[in-house]
Amino acid sequence: MSQDQQLYRVFNDRVCQRRVVHRFFLGDVEDPQLYAGQALWDWQQSEQGQWVARNAHDPFWITQQDYAHMGFRVVIQAWIEPRRWTEWCLRWPVV
């Protein structure tokens, strides 16, 4: 199974799940990685971004073509323990 298809991973003897912690859309830009940079930075500095930095493992982001919005979708994912994910859902109910 490739890393992209993994749903669970072990970090320091703790089982973590891959979860989507943030997503946003970009218009039809020439270089989506470049244009996503400012939005990613702003999110990292937010309360949610700081929480992920402290409580999650290996956060990463991917860019996907979004044909419905004629642009790109940027999705930030991280490996989070189930009890931490419960805390996340109680703090910020809508992802």
C-alpha cells in the first residue's frame, strides 16, 4: 500500500489517523504552489495551525485540480491521535 493510501500510522507507540485539518480554494492560477504559500502561512499562524503544530505529526499539504470551481483545491492533512482528533472536533466543529 502506498503512503498516499495509508489511513493509520504509528508515532512513538501511538496509533495516529490521517485527518484533513484545513482546506481552501485557489482560482485558475499558473502556479498553485506559489499562490498557496501566503494562505498556508496565514493558517500556520492561526490558532488552528498552532494547535496542529503542537499536537499532530507530520502535517502536509496537497494541491488538487478542482474542476467544479475552475481552479485548485489545497488540502492540509496531518497524522493525529484519535483522542486529539476528538479535542479538535470539539474546538472547531466544522472542517
